[in-house]
Amino acid sequence: MLIIIIQVVARVVSINSLLYFTMGTCGYLSLTDQTPPLIVQRPKLPGVDFDWVMLLALIAISLTLIVSIVINIVPTRLQILIMMGKHENTDNKTYTIVTAALVFGTGIVAVLIPNITAALGLVGGIGSVSLSLTFPCNI
């Protein structure tokens, strides 16, 4: 069972890495030193009627987000249920309510904070530094 989990995790990381690498390469090669922070902010190429590269990038971003949602919703829901003390013998109604709350909560955050890149960078920086300092101390 553990081997299957390791294979699934390795495949997910590989697919996400391939998609991000492809998107980053396309964005950089399109504008080289004028590459915007987000690839979808790239201006339309001169003399091009339809931007196929941007369409492929948007499809790749969409696929990455869909895969990420599916992968992250299950462990997040499980942790919420564990904190609520209801992780054993949970009915479908509770699963549905927690899942809907996660999805709608994420949507509300996306609407309220449209430029969340800076906030996520700050949270990620604080979290990674905190984790890298406290985790070895706990061991």
C-alpha cells in the first residue's frame, strides 16, 4: 500500500512540475527580460491574430488548479474532521458540508483578495521559516 501512495505522490509532483516548467518556459521565451510576474499578464504578441501559446498556458494553469483542488481537498477535510473530533464513522452529510465550506471559503477569499500573490508569499515565507526552525527543535 505504501508503494502505491509513493507512486501516486511521485506522479502528481512530476505532472505539476512539468506543467509549471512548460508554462514558465513559454512565458520567458515570449518576452525574455520583459516577462511579467504572472504569465497570463503577457501582452498580446504583435502581428498574431490568435495567441495559441497563451491558450496552452491557460489550459495548463487550469489543469494544474483542478488537480491541486482534488489532491488537497481530501487531506484538508480530514484534518478539519480530526480537529472537530468526527474523523471516525463520519456520514456523507458531514463530508459534503465540510467540502462545500472549503470550496466556497476559498472562492470568497479569491473574490475578496484578487491580488493574493503578495499575501501568499508573506504567509509562505513566515510558514517555511517557522517550520524549518521549529521542526528540528521538536525532533
